[in-house]
Amino acid sequence: MHDISDLELRGIPGVFVATEEFISAGTAQSVSLGLPSMKRVYTTHPVQDRTDEEMVAMADQFFLEILSCITSGE
């Protein structure tokens, strides 16, 4: 999240991506960094035991949402 904060402060679009397990933590961290409206995308949890094929499917599932966050210009 610090990396996304740094990018945003430089005017470079970024999006924080984590699993839904970290919704509360992501919200609290973005507020503490002074960027409460930081763009975030939460994927299904967990990811550590997924196969390569499952990870590719997850990337496909969330790609458009992540792209939208980066290109929305908000």
C-alpha cells in the first residue's frame, strides 16, 4: 500500500490489490496514509494454495476491474 501511495502522490495511477480477507486492514491503512479514496480491488481469498491455472483464471476475472481503476482518472 505504501508503494501505491507513493505512486499516487507522484501523479501516477495505482491500485491496491489484495484478497477480501484484508478489506478492513486496507481501508485502515489507506486512511492512515492520508489517501482514504485510494483505489482498491479485493480478490477472493485465499491465494497461496492456488494452482498456476487458478491464478491465471483469477487474473482474468479481476483484470478489467483493475484496469478500470488505473485508467478512470478519478
